[in-house]
Amino acid sequence: MDLFTLMNAPRDPTVSSDVWGDDRKIVIAALHYNGEMRSLLKSPEYERAYCMCDGFGTISRKAARAQCFDWSHVRDSSDSALSDAAEYLRDILTPRVNVPS
């Protein structure tokens, strides 16, 4: 699935996303160090999305920086936290993803 389709797919709030669902794909594409959309995020946006995850529980930006933004915090997050982070990322990244011609 290309990034434009992924970012603009309608989301049904009554359907829980599976472990490898679109929410997780967007979070990985945006937050993983070599994710396809990582370069589209400004540092404060990255930090906010990272802190929305809950793999280590609730975490502050200061704690995230101290842990060097350990990927395990994102990887081990609940579906609910990933859904919240994905919603935030969709809102800020959709205008930045090129529309296919």
C-alpha cells in the first residue's frame, strides 16, 4: 500500500485494528529511525507522537530523551495508544504526503 492510500484510508472507529493494521504501519513509517515518513516530522512532532505511545507506560519528553527514544516504547505499545498516535500523525502528515498523479 502506498503512503497516500495509507494516510487517506477511511477509518471505522467501530473496528479494532489488528496488530499489523494501518495504525501500526503509520506509526512505524513515521517513528522508526528508517521509516518512510520519518523525515517529514519535525522534532517536536516526533517527540509528541512518541510520548503518546505506552510501551513503558506514560512517559515525558524528558524521560524519552534520557532513554534516547528507545524503540521498545513504541513497539510494545497497546493498540489504543498506537491508534491515538496514528490519528495525530495522520492529522499532521496527510498534507505533507504527495498526492499521486
